[in-house]
Amino acid sequence: MQEKIAVVLDVADHGVRAAFERCLAEFADFEVRGAATSLVELVVREAASEDIGPELDDLRPFLDAAHGVEVFLVAPRLSTDTLMQAMRSGVREFFQADSPEDEIRMALWRFKERRDKRLAERQGQNGAAARQGRIINVFGAKGGVGTTTLAVNLAASFLSRKNGAMVSLMDMNLPFGEVQLFLDLHPRYHWGEIIGNISRLDATYLMSIVSRHASGLYLLPPPSRLEDLQMATPENISALLTCMRSLFDTVVIDLGMYLDEITLKVMDISDDIVLVCVQNLPCLANVRRFMENVRGVEGDLVQKLKVVVNRHLPESDLSVEDMEKALGIKVFCRIQNDYKTTLAAINQGKTLAEIAPKAEVTRSIGDLARALVPPGEAKKGRGLFGLPFLSAGKRQG
């Protein structure tokens, strides 16, 4: 099977073509070809007039192809007669010249789902081979330790893991999540929409809810109304995360700082629990209490625990070594203190990688992302960002 999905854009209108190119560029799978070949899987054709008969005749070789070529049609006006004629001919998706990009994007997701299903059936499987992405939740030992800053920039770091990486950031820092402010996004929807319509949950519906940041991150913000929050249960949050795991290579969750049955369920599902703290006694006491609480619940959550010291101060009265002795575990990573740079990123609604890619704080968050990748998934001999892996001693402090 070819690595890329070959797409032919037979579209003369510059605005329509640009809209399709932008939407296709959001997916790593598609590659626009200059002309039709035997490997083409999707043809987008713009009809020159409302009479689409000649266009359908010209498209007949694709519509009748045995290897599953799909055709999208753009027409000046989609009357009932036009739609019926196109449907009978085998056209799968229809657009007008002024169709919003959301419609194009969703049509591409539906195409990918149908294609994956066809490929799986050819291989004798019952369904599409889904991703099994990793879920990493970021939990704060107390308020004000930089949990959201770390979650946002950790997710952004995972985008550099591979070309076309699919990374999502889910905000469960309730009741007032702030991730959208950190990314200067104004999402139309939130995960409460999905919880309220959980029976509709599938890949297409999920992707119609998430918002995409310019960096490539997909964001799922929290609901703001109390009635939407009250609909969340461990069961429907689990169903949502299972769907997200199948779509994204990495799901980073800003889990806030409160333990309840929902956050414990998220931790149970997650691959890693990043516990964020700073070098002071209240944080140290809260980390200890956290460890005592999770040891008493079902599942081996302590084994997933990665203690991260944020805003690391080498000359602090409470050293990292003192914290390790008190907790009985090693600190997994230290994030450099750079208040000025992180505040600038927050105020600009950008990630640290965008405004200060060479800053020490950016590099240390990149180190954390690299350290969280299982050895079997890492590039041999290189880190996620083209750098050698840190030694275990340096990574853990």
C-alpha cells in the first residue's frame, strides 16, 4: 500500500482550490498530484456549469474503477436534480463553491474512514486498524505551579515527534480551564457537546468538535456551564478518551489539581501521570499525599507517576535531592525557571516553541517529551527533536 493518498484537484476556481489545499494539508496522509495516475484514490472535480452530465461522463473511468477511487464534486448550484444525478453516478461528496472549510474537512475525514474500512476488509479484518495513541495527563500538586503551561507546551513538543504527528490537548482543569487562552483560540465547541451526545461519538463527530491551532495542535476545551460539567461520568469520559486514542498519536490532558472519581479514571486510562510541583514545602506535602491516595485505588498508578519539578531553582533552600529523599522516588525531570519567556508566550497566545525555540525552558520541556516516549517508539540513536537521548541520570535529576 502506498504511503500517501493520491489526490487530484481538478478545480479551476482559485478560492475553492485553496480551501481544499488548506484542508488537505491538515492531514499527513494526503498528497496532491498534478494529474491522474493509476494510484489516485480521490478526485475532486469542479463542474463548469449546472449541467453536470458532461462532467460525470468524463469522470466515468474513476467512478467505475475497481480499486475504490472516490469522486468529490463541486458545482455552482446543488439542486435536488443535480444531487440525485450525481448520487446515481457514484459521487460521494458534494460542495458548492462557497461551502465552508469545515464541510470540506469533515468530508475528508469521512473519506479516510471509508478508505480505512475498505483496506481492513481487503486484509481480512473486521474494522479499520486504529491508532493506539498514548494518553499523558498533567496534574498539579497545587494551584499556580504551571500545570497548564507545561501541558500546552508538552503537547506542542510532541508535534515534532514525526512528520504529520496527530497530537491533541484536552482541558479537564475544571471548572475554569484556560488552555484556549494560552493558545489564543476561540473554540466553538467543547467536550461537553460530546458527552451530551455520547451515542453519536465516532471519529467524524469528534473531529467536528475539536479546534485546530496554527501549530497543528488539536484542542478540546472544557464546557463552561455547570449543567454541562455535571453530565461527565467516568464511563463517558472513558469512551471519549478511547476514541481520541484511536485518532491521535498523543493525547495530553490538563487534569487540573483535584482528585475525584473522574480524574482517577483518567489516570487509570493514561499511560503516564506527570505530577507537576515546585520547590516548596506545601508542594512536597501535596505530592506525598497524592502518592498515599493513589496507592489505595485500583490499578498501579504509582508506576505511571512522573514527578516533574517546574521552575527549577538550583539554589533553592529545598533542593531536588531533598525532595527525592522525602518522597522516596526520583524526580523524573526538571523544567528550567524562565518566568519572562513563559509569560510572553502566554500573553501572545503562542507556544514556547514558536516564540523561543532555543530557550532553555523550551529545550527542557522537549527533553521531557522525549523521555516520555517508550524506547521502542523512539528513533534509533536520536531523540524526537534530532538530539541524542539524555542519560537516565540527567533525565531524572
